[in-house]
Amino acid sequence: MSQTFDCLILGAGPVGMVCALALRQKGFSVAWVEATAPQLDPKACDTEDSRCFALSHDVLTFLHAVGVDCPYVPIHRVKLSHAKDQNHSHPYGFSSEEGHVPFLGTVIPSSMLWKNLRTLCHDIPQYCPATVRTWEKTSKGWNLILDTGDSLKASLVLGADGRHSAMRARFAPAGRGWTFPQKALVFSFAPFSLTCAYEHFFSGGSLALLPLPNDTGAGVWIGPPQDLESLNLKEAVSDLLGNPIACIRAQQVFSLSCQRFSPITFYHAVLLGDAAQVLHPIAGQGLNVGLRGVQFLVQHLSHQRALGLDWASMSSLRIYEHHWKKHSWPLYALSNALVYGLSLKNIPGLWLLASAGLQHSSRFRRWLAYHAAGQAF
């Protein structure tokens, strides 16, 4: 069976599903291929992990524009502290007022976002489970032969199939990156009824606490793997908040790495999300970068098509890549600077300089709020 689409998305994760919704909203015909995800049943969320997605204010605005609407708790302030600071019980911070936005961002449980996206995407053609067996280049794009026997023609193929992307492996762009000598322990806890986020840095890692709906919180402990066995989460969270918590649940452990690939655009093909760039979670910007990449791409493609240009051509896609790299690089650099400067290496004097800036420089606080709210894009 052969079908033709404007865009074919490989991968049905959050980036792939949001991309499909945004493209369809702009009038592109779209479908996707997914190797492992279940059918798009809103009830099929029990197998998803318990992680949460941090979304900046501007990314949440984009999601609302394409119809995604999940309950959330707005984060108005971020409080930062370091174990080297004797006054870490009184953290420094920056606020949404300094960023001139209603709020800096929010945190949404993975299962909640998945359920919402699946409800919205139920009528988009899907091929699942299926993998691409053969790529056939045509004069106007690609003809993909799936292992199910389906033949799919598309002017543009978008790889949103994650950090172990099969599409990226096919095009083999140059990449650089490394694995961090840390693990991430993700958990939820209660009660937590504040609208601020905490990030505490210590030798070898950090502890982030974020608000969730229903007076609960999400936490991410990042540190040396050997410290996991002796870690007392309730004590660490209670110390940072200044009051005891009732319970901790839903714990999962993940390895950490960062990667960046170039190029990410090829003949009628683009890499998106973690297929293009993987960030350390210390700044909570991984999904934000992926979704802003989707927003840039959809805006660019629709503008090119409105002008009557070949929107899927190499020259068109390279314009997008230049724009995306220009705006995503600072967050990549900032994430790595936080990891090496404030947790892994504990560069002498860096926290002293940062805390002085947070105390005395309104310009520095505005800069942090500007990036946290997603306005750097």
C-alpha cells in the first residue's frame, strides 16, 4: 500500500506528536512511524515513566497555540543555593517579574502530557509498530518502505526518534558529546504547595525541587552513582525546604550524557529533539530546546510555502538549521557550564561570583529569568 504525505515523522514521542499537531495546523499533510510506542489511546499511559517535563513560559504558550492544554502550577521564582555557601538555607534567586513574564515556567507530569497529546493526535495517520526498512530517494523527497510492507512518500522526513535515533544513524552526522559520571534519581514527594523551584548544588551534583499540581512536588537528585545507596532523600528534601515532608515515591534512576550533532539537515530530511541535541537535565531545558526547534521549523516551512518556494529543499532547510543552532547553542553551553562549574568540578570562586550577581546585580537576575522563561529564542 502506497500513500503520499507532505511530512513524515519518525518517532511518536512528545517532540514528534507536537510537530505533527503544529504541521497539521499549518495545512501540511502528516503521518508518522513509531517502532515501539503503543497505539494512540489516551488511556494507555500506565507504562510511561514517572518523570516530569519542565516547560518554559514561551514553550507553554506555543503548546497552547497548537491545542495542548494540561493543568499546571506556574513557577514564579527560582531559588539557588550551594553547599559551599554558609547561608545556603537562605537561597538567592530570580523571579518572573525580573523576566517581565507572568511566570517563568511550569512542570508537567510525563503521563499527563502523553495523555493530552494522544487525545489530540488520535486521527493523525500512524504506522505502529513499524520501522523503516528501505530509503528510496526521489526527485521530490523520499519513498520509505516499512517492515510492514507499507510504502510512504514524503517531501520531508523528520527524525524525532530520540537520543538513539535510527534516522540519525542512517545519515551519520558528525557528533561530539560525553557521558557524565553521574546518575539522575527522579522522584515525587508531598506536600509541596509553593510556586517556586529550588536548585541546590553540592560537590558532585545537585538537587532540584519543582512544584506539581495537587500540592505535590517533583525532584531530581543528580550525583555520583556510589552515593545512591546511602542517600536519604527525605532528609535532603526536608533540609532544603526547611520543613519535613510526608512521603517520597516513584523513584527512577537514569544515566546522563550530552550530545550535539552537525549537520541536522540533509536532503529533504531534518533531525529534531534529542536526535539533534541531548542536554544534561541540570537546567531543565532538554524538551524546551526540542519543542522550540519544532516551532522554528514549522514557522519556517509555512513561510517558505506561502512564498511559493521549495520549502523542503536543502537550501531552505539549511536556513532553518542556522537559525536553530544560533539560538540553541547558548542553552547547551549554559547547561554544561552549570554541570562543570557548580557540581562536578566546583570551580573555586564561581559560586561566590554567581551569588554576588544574584544578590547585587538586577541585570544578571534579568538575564537568568530571560533564559528560564524561554525568551532567549
